[in-house]
Amino acid sequence: MDNFDYIIIGAGSAGCVLANRISSNPKNKVLLLEAGGKDTNPWIHIPGGYFKTMHNPETDWCFNTEEEPFCDNRKMTYPRGKTLGGSSSINGMLYIRGQSNDYNYWRQLGNVGWSWDDVLPYFKKSEDFQFGKNEFHGSGGPLKVEKIRSTFKVLDLFLEAAEEFGYKKTDDFNNGDNEGMGYFPLTVKNGFRCSTAVGYLNPIKSRSNLKIITKAHIKNIEFENKIAKKVNFWTGDKLNTVEANSEIILSAGTIGSPHILQASGLGPAKLLKDNGVEVLMENKNIGQNLTDHLMLRPVYKIKNLETLNDIYYSFTKKIFTGLKFLLTRTGPLTVGASYLCGFVKSDPHLETPNLQFHVSPASTDLLGKSSLHKFPAFTPTITNVRPTSRGSIELKSSDTRIPPKIKMNYLSTDEDREIAGKSIKIVRKIVMESKAYKDYRPEELRPGINVTDNEQLAVEAGKYANTIFHPVSTCRMGKDENAVVSDQLKVHGIKNLRVIDASVMPYITSGNTNAPTIMIAEKGADMILQQ
């Protein structure tokens, strides 16, 4: 195929969905371009290999943020998937949709067709739920969603401890009301990762009307009279050009999509000119409104309870863990980032929870940069799911092979720092004051039991805090002056160009963002097919 109806830029969480759905019509000739490589690294597919794929230049872009003033002035590592499946191939496989109120708010902002009732059918369409179809879940979709296949007593005790303080248990976080505590549902199939490459792309990659090119690094998009026409991309040192008969769809993610738009002449005029890019159309909001969930990582040492730290430093236990995975597809190797989930309120007057737990039976100093501790400990990570801090993505060169400037501005508002302090106190109460943990003598390694002021707790927590990998909103959807795309995901002021990925979220969802990204792609594909 030498000409295409649709060119999809990025074969990540959204791009693989789009390739599957759009090419389902044999009349549509589709080109899928991915800057990373094929998903052949075996650690991608073993959930416990999560820690082998992040910070690995073969599978991760290994971005870094600018210095973060409220996080000890650190430049944080910022993982993004560099392979088929994108970040769904290196993420924690945690399947959380968010709250119904999230989507109803999108609709209240003027985005027609994006309320909870509007998007629920697309969540269900994408899903193959282990326990079958019901009012909130789908069966037979490309994305397998299963219950967790591993537990630790230290985690079961956390559920008991939380219940002592009125935090109820729940069996389903994905029915629109996610308040409660329980184990995460995972995008795992028979013990292996179910990325969008596995679920959506592998079954259809031999279609005659679909062409997939990996290691295709996008240079820019070309326009004629503000109509998107061509895509220029490198394969090695060779520069290639392809033309789209119908549409170009940008699905390069919250970092990649605004970066490519800016390199193509769309964005803040001064930024573009300063970097030698001719301005096609000024839109000061492209790359702005960057929102992410910051994980605060208090660590608790524990007595007489096994954690992953113990397994990591025991040759015998590691062998047993490997055999358990090989023979029964159970145990720690079937789990990625976290085990326990929880949604609670920092203040009782709030209508819906604003805090999320990701509890892991392991501990380390800086995620991805240091080994597990040599003593039993666990990390009840907690994050503010509705942060008010905002960052930005800005190109640093007209050459997109040079990573953009990523500025997160975590904890930069008084509200975010106040909630950070309150959230640490909630964790502390559950672990240190509960009857469930009393016999196991928990000890707060950090931030330290003597730190009690909310502002100081935010300072101490910021020293070890890290992204929880949920960047959104740099090409946000809407009709107001801060919007980049319409509720049809079309770039304002440009024809034949859509953005379909997490960057279009008008406001961050209350929880993990991979399931919502897949939903956005399902809905975006439907818009294109119905056109």
C-alpha cells in the first residue's frame, strides 16, 4: 500500500484500539506508525517484569522532568512506553475507570456525548470481564480484565485496619462509584499482560488494509491551507513522507501529541519561533494544562510478615516464585505495580473520594533508582486524584528526536500541599493506630512519625514522591478558550486532524488513566466510522 485513508501516529494505548476498529472496514486503508519497536521483550508480557521495562531504554522513552521545586528540586524520571502497546505495555495493568461524576463534569463543560451514560457502553465494549457481562461490565471485548492472582497477609491486614476506621470494602471499583477498599482488577489474561497491542493489534495485524511500521519517529505533520495532508517520519536516518486521503489521527500520548503539534507549527507562537518552527496557527494551550497524579510514598517497616523485600533477597524464594508462575500462573510475577486499591475522602464533607491508595508489599527509596530495602516493609502509596497543580510540555528544538521540556509543577498549590499532609495522616492512622497491625509492630520509616504539620508533611513526602504515570490534558477537549480539540476530537481551526489519546481529557479522571484512554479511543474510532 502506497497511499492511505487514515494515518495513525502512535501505536500505544489509544493507537492500537484505533488501528483495530478503523481497519475493521476493509475499505479503509490504514497506516499505523510507532516510534518504538515491537513488543518482543519477554518482560513486557510477564506482569512482574514491570520493573524490568520501566527505565529500560529499549521499552521506555526514559524522559526526565525539569527540576520540581516542591519535590526537593529533583528532576524526576518520567516513564512512557516505547513499544507497540505504548504505556499499556509497561504500566501497572491496573484497570480503574474513574467516577461517574468525572464524565458528567466533562459533559457539563460542554462536551456533548461524554457523560457517564455516554461513555459506559465504550468501557463495556472494550472489556472481557472475567466474571461475565452485567450492567457495568462487558464480555468478549479485546481487553481482558481479571482479579488479582497473588496476595500477602500484610495487605489483607491493611483491609482489616482500614475497616476499623470506617473505610468499607468493595468488590467493584468500576461501576461509577469507586469508594472503598479492595484488590485491584488487572488487565491480565491467563497470568500474562493484556496490553492494547496484545488485545487489539495482534489478532488483526495481518489485515491486508493495515500497515504497521515500527521505529518510525515522527518529524512533523504537513498542512495545505490548514488541512492536514502528510506525515514526515524518520526510519533510521531516512526521511519518509506519506499522505492521508481522509484523516491524520494523533495518538502519541500526553507528551508526544503536543510535542508533534508544536513541531508542526501549532502552539504558542513565541515558543515555536524561538525553536525555529514556522507558525501555522497559534494556540497557546497546546502543551498546557498538564495534569498528573503524584504518588506520596510513606514506608512502614513491619515485623513477622513476608513482603516482596524478603523474596527479592532470598534465592530460594525467588526460585519458588518463578516456579509458581510457570506452573500455576499465580504469585507475585502475575502482578505489576500495586495490589491493593482504595478510594477515600480527605474530608468527610466531600461528595466523592479524592484520594486513592496503591498499596504494594514492597519498599524502596526512589522508584526505579534504588533497590528494595533489605528489611520487611510495605508502601501504602496515596495520591490526590483531583490535583490543582498544572504543568506543561514544550518543545526544545524543531527536531522531535530531542525530548521536550516536561514541567509538572507538583504540589505547587496550597490546596495540593494541604491535601498531601492530610493524606499522609490517614495512612498513618490506618497503620499505626489499628488493632490489625498492632502485633506486627509497624514503624514509620518515612516521612517520620514526628512530622505532624501538613505543610511539613508535604515537604518530607515530596522528597520521595514520584509520578504515578497518569499524564493527561495537554490537548484538552472543549469549547472554551483553553481547548485544543472539539468534542469530536478534531483540532480547532484545522481540518482532517484529530487527537485521540489521554491528552484530550478535559479534566483528569479520579483514578488510573489507562482504561479511560482506551475508552476514548473506542469512542473516537466510532466517531470516525460513523462519519
